[in-house]
Amino acid sequence: MLEAGFTEDDVDRVLWRNPVEFFGQSGRLMIDEAAEAAPDAGATFEGNSILRGARA
């Protein structure tokens, strides 16, 4: 979009603010809580790393 001449504000609005506003209408989108609950990079579940590409 930037290469096509759109401003950074336009890109931010289309790819971030609009979706957050839309999905936020459900009352179930909690951005702040998701950031706080980010998994530990070394965490595992049944011997597999939780994060894609992470090595246990």
C-alpha cells in the first residue's frame, strides 16, 4: 500500500484500527490482555514448543 502511494496513517487505519474497531464490537476482543498473556518463549506442552519455530 505504501508503494501505491497510501500514507502510513491509511495503512494503519485499514490494517489495524478498522479491524480492531470491527471485532471490538463483540466485546470479546481484549488486546491489552492478549499482550500480557503472551506465552514464555521456552514454554512447552507435552514436549512440544508452544511457539511456532521455537526450540525447546
